[in-house]
Amino acid sequence: MSLVEVRDFLARHGLAAHRDRGQNFLTDESLARVLVDLAGVGPEEKVIEVGTGLGMLTCILAERANQVMTLEIDRGLVRALKAEGLPPNVVLQHADAREVDFSQLARDLGGNVKIVANLPYSVGTPLLRELLNAADSIVGWSVMLQREVARRVVAGTGEAEYGSLSVLHELVVEVEAKKQVRAGNFYPKPKVDSTFLVMRPKTPAMPRDELRRVEKVTRGAFKYRRKTLHNSLLRSGFSPEDVSKALVTCRIDARVRPERISPPLWRMLASELPKGKKEG
């Protein structure tokens, strides 16, 4: 679907891209095929696609996969796609992906499920976090993200972009930045370039309650990333006694800053700190 075809499709159905929903439609079919290749979708697999858009990626996924369940929040696009028609192995749902239980949906599809998504910029980060909860039910997921968010996902300990999102992903998945995608491949053209990430869950999957604990501790500490780890934990709501005890137990220097703590150490630290801290 070329840029001209994208514009014609939207005009034909009286539609326009919604900036508040972060809608940027892929216009290069050859690039879409490369992305599906990178996602490694096979004929025995089912795919959950987040953000049907104009259906170009959907149709290519349908050529490779056993079944495609595609989720689209825009009612107008759903109406247009149904009018235009989709391949017979595609099920289109009008749904907000932020309200979807991906683990349950994968079980409903019978397992062996991958997720492929061109995530809207406006909801990319919360959806990334939600996908981590499905790591015990999903074979893997491949997502297009704005470049700055992708850098936060793949950042290593000590790097400028390293933060809570980096820690959680390092603990739950193997992640690779597979392809950089120029803004000019989308309509309307966004202000930033994108990155296509491919993720595979690590085994065994981290329990969800433990993941939430690590998230609370890291999010609180990284709010004060310029402080020492000791002070950032105090500011995020833990008592001096609990912080000192946990740091000694984990053999962590209280004077280091949060970005110097590796994901395994964050996991250990979260297990030593009390669960019931007040929210910062």
C-alpha cells in the first residue's frame, strides 16, 4: 500500500489519522514484509496484532500465520476494513489493547501465539509493560516503537537511557533491536524515527507479583536517579532502617546511583525491601 493508496483508502471511507491516538500508518509494503520476516512468524503459529491500522501488515501476517487476531481501537477503521475485506484467517476485533488480557487471549487461541504490533506512540510504554505480564503465555512479541522508547527498553546498566523499563525487560525477555525505520515510511510522517524490537521470554517466567515489586522499587528509585541509591530509596518511601539493612544484605554500596545497579541486583534488592512501603 503506497502513500497514494493510503490517502485514497482514508478518503474513500471519510477517515483521517488521529494524532491523539498516535496513528501513523506504514506505507511501504516491502518493509512490512521484512518486519514479518524479522518477527519469525511461522505457519503453525497464531498472531495477535495490536493496531490493525489499514490492514497492510495484517494481510502479510495472514500469509504466514495459521490465524491472525487483530485488535483495532478506531471504530471507523474497523468499519472500513470490514467493508474492504480481510483474508479468511483474520479475525478483526474492535478493542482497546490497554484493556486486553493477552495471556487469556493467547489461551483462548490455543497457545503457540506471537504478538506483532506497530504500537501507537501515545500508548507504547504502558502496552510494553502489559506484555511483560503475558511472558508465560506468549511465544514472543515484535513491536515497532519510537526510537527513544526503544532505547530505554534495550539500555544497559550505566547508560543514560537505563531505567525501570530497561530493568524489567532485562529480567523477563531477551530483546533485540532488529531494524531502524525512518519516519518517512509512515503517514502521517512522525517527528521521530522508529525501531523494531523482537522479544523472546526467558524461562522460567518471573512471577507477576515479583515483577510488580521490582517495578515499584525501580520506578521509585529512578525518580531520583541523581541521588545516591540510599537517598533515592528513602525519598521513594522506605525507612532508613529497611534501606540500610537491604543494602547490607545485598552487598550494595549505598553511595552508588540507581543507574549503576544491574537488573539481577534490583531483583535481589526488591526481595529484601518490605512489600508495604508507602507510595512516593
